[in-house]
Amino acid sequence: MNTLATLTEACGETPSRICGFVFDISNSSSFTSFFDSYLLRPAQLLAIIVGAFVVLPILKLFTRTVGASLAQKSARRIAKADDDATPVTLKRAELRATTLIAVLNSLLTVIVWTAALIIALSLFDISLAPIFAGAGVLGIVIGFGAQDVVADFLSGFFMLVEDQFGVGDIVDAGEVTGVVEDVSLRTTTLRDVNGTVWHIRNSEIKRVANKSQIWARAVLDISVAYDTDVRRAEGIIQRVADELWKDPQFTKGTIIEAPEVWGVERLDADGILIRLVVKTDPAEQFVVERELRIRIKEALEEASIEIPFPQRTVWIRQDEAPTPREARPQVDVSPIRDNSNTSEFAAVEPES
């Protein structure tokens, strides 16, 4: 019992194996207490710090490797081939990998140093219960105050992981449509067709339509008059689209598959709609649509096929000319009083 009491005085209520071993060898509580306080615990604390500094770079190297692998997969999926990656594609993949690596590194840093702090506090017999209780209360307070920020970060993280869109993509984010200029964990920056820059919080993007991922499609509905030979009009539209597909001088956009005329899409009040679809490279469908419209218009005019437009027939009703004011009969208006002393006015026609 005395030996146990002496060991407790030298090494504390929960003596470590090393402290007990030193006590058994030295058989001195004072030396053991000195060793435990000024040699063992500082050495253990130093080992914890060194271990954190060693483990953290290894984990960060692993995250960089994983991030680079994700970036390469994203670039291969967006581009048609490995050697066909555009600068926009490379920037998008690099931004995605960099952001993901930064997030993971931050999480790893917090986790590693928190674990090191907990182990270090346990060496000095510091109770962690009050600390955890205070941290829990503080976390609740911060959580209520920063719900929107946390939602933004989580939404941004999953958008990057799932590769929903990236820099250079044309997206429809609900209230605004434009080109993505920057993607961060908290906000997405778009520039619309008017040049206005929009900063949208990631948690407010409920749905997004990516118009320029992997490939795009130009869809044109060409209207012709009801008295038109529809099959002839379809042949002309198909010929014009094929000529644009094979035209080496047209370099503004790239058509990657043979154009298709799907046929009559709808019977409108003003004409018959014929649908043409053309598969293009990402974000190049708009310039292809503009070029097709002008070429199809010229071809239809050359073939004397009318492109209808809203028309209205106006019937003008012509009645007899009104009688001039000077020719109208003059009317004499004079007051007539009755026995009830109320005034009335009556029109007296002049004698003919």
C-alpha cells in the first residue's frame, strides 16, 4: 500500500508504464516525479507535435494525388481525347482539383491538430469534459448564426465533386443565364449576355442547366407557309445544313455529326414548323444556329418558298358623310316653370 501511494505521488493517479518502470528501477519517488514532470511529459509532447508535423504532409500528399486523378478524369470526360483538351477545359479541371484539395487539406489540418491537442491535454491530466461542453454550446451558437454559410460551402463542395459545371460553361441558374467565370465553395460568378456579372450563392442554386458540357445541340424550327410542298422544303433545309457541315470556310463553330431534319414539329396558326437539329461542340450551338438561319432563309427565298409571318385583314366600313354643323336645324332652349317651383328645360322646335 505504501509503495502504491508513493507511485501515485510520483506519477499521478494514472501512472504510465514508463513512469512505473522508472520508479521500479530508481525506487525513488522524487526522481520519478522529476523524470515524469521535466523529462517524460515534455518528450511525449514533443513527440506528439513532431508526429502531427510528419503525418499532416503525408495526408496532404495523398489528397493532392487524389485531386490530380479527379482532374485528369474530368478533363478526359469533357474533351473528346486527351490531346484535344482546350485551355478552358484545363482551367476548369485545374480549378476543380485545386478547390477540392484546399478543402480536404483544411479538414485534415483541423482533424490532425485537434487530435494532437486532445492527446497533449490528456498527458497533463486536464479534464476534457468542460472543454467539450463549452465547444458544444459554442458550436450550437455558431451553427444557428452561420447556417447559410455552411449551406453555401456544402453546396459548393458537392457541385465541385459532382462536376456539375465549371469555368467557361454556359449555364442556366434559374434567374440568370451566362458564362461561368469563377466557382468557389461559397459563390458562383456568372456573366450574362449583356456583360453583367452575377454573384450567386451556391445554396440558392436549386437547379442548373449546363448548356456546354461534352456536346451541344442546335435546334431550329423553320416555318413555311401552308401551301408549301413540305417534303421539298425539308430537302432544301437538309441540303443547306449538309453544306454548312462540309464547308471548310466555316470555322466559327464545329458540327460533329450529320445534321438531321426531324420533320414537321407543329402546325401553327401562321405556318408549318419544320425542325432541324445539329450536334455541335460545347457552347458552339448558338453561332451554328445563326449561320443556319441566314443560309436557310436565302435558300428558301431562292426556291420561292414563303416564310410566313403574322398577317391581318382589315375591313374598313364607310357610312354616309355626317351632316355639316351649319346645316343642322337650330334649337331654341328656354326654361319652363310649373306650379311646384321646380325648373325644367324643354327644347322647342322652331316652326317650319
